[in-house]
Amino acid sequence: MYRKDEVRYQALALPDRVQKPDDQALADALAFRDYMKKRHSVRQFSTRPVPQDIITACIEAACTAPSGANHQPWHFVAISNPPMKAKIREAAEEEERAFYSGGAGDEWLAALEPIGNGVDKPHLTEAPWLIVVFAQRFGLTEDGTRYKNYYVPESVGIATGMLITALHQAGLCCLEHTPNPMKFLPALCGRPEQEKAVMILPVGWPAPDATVPAVAKRKKPRDQVLSVFE
């Protein structure tokens, strides 16, 4: 991470080695692939509580992500407080009403229709936890000196993907909600003005009657997402 004083490159012997024989690596990769195929975004959550330690561990896993210049330009806010969740839901639904009443074009609305998205966001209050992901557009040292962060969207995107994967590893479900603009979130969450909320993840156990859009099971075939040059 950034330090104001001069820091020079110093090589450190690889501290952890997790490499495997090829056959074991393939078996583990295939098993992981098949497990990730069981990850689903859901909107219906169980009332079963989720211990904070599980949420914390998943966020700590996300924070091991690589980042531009190792500046780690992210911050995660985990919320179980019902009044805070209610405020976020109210603001999100206000934004959605504007979106669906003219803010979005016909093509966008048509693309969303098979997903089952809409104005009402009950999952924002029903999920035991909301994790708000913030991107730090620039950083500040302890004395207030401003410094530049690099590859912020890419870095935060990688960390968020790792968070979603960690939540799935724990058996939890989440839903990816992108606030736009919801500018009140930094103040509500006690974050500085240089941070922008980029995603809200309602997190919890799936409800017994949880559903997913049928279209979500349609994935592009391998030849459309992979090119190999040997």
C-alpha cells in the first residue's frame, strides 16, 4: 500500500507455495469450476442470521486481491443495522422509479425484463447483511497529502469478484446491485468524499422458496468466451 516516505523495491522469497502436480491441478480446477456453476444471484433471503465472523472472513479474502501499485483502493462496509438498510432501500427504490419511468431506454428495459428486475427492492432490507463496496478515487496520507490511485475500477472489480467467490465458498448467496448515483452512501457509511459506492451486495442464506431467472442459466459456450493460441 502507499507510503509517503520513499520505499524501494526489495525482493522477498515466495512466502507460500501451493503448486500441485498437473493431474491434481486439473482435478481441483474442474471441481472448482463445477462448484462455481452452483453460484446463483438470488433476491429472496432466509431470515436465518449470518454470523459477523463469516462476513468478515469473506471480506478479508477479498482484500488479498491484486491492485494497481498495491494501493488497494477499496473499502467494504458491512451493514446489518435495520434502520441503515431501510434508508438504503428507500433511496435505491427512488432511483429505480426514475430509471423505469424514463431514465432508461427501451432496449435497456427489454434486456432487463428476463432478469425479473424492477422498482421494488425488498432484498435490501430482508437480507441479513448489506456489503457496500467503495472505490477510492484517490488516497490521503495521515497528514492529508493527496496521492493517486491506479487502475481503480480494475482493482476494485477484482476484489469484488473475489468477495462474491468467497461468499459462495461459505455457502452464502448475494445479489449484485449497482447504485446510480446514490451519492448519500459515503456519508451514511462514514466514508470520505473521495470514495464512490460502486456496488451493494445483499448477503444471506437463500430462502426456501428462492428462485432465479431461467435466463440466468444460459451461459455463452466456450468457443465464444475463450481463444487459445498454442
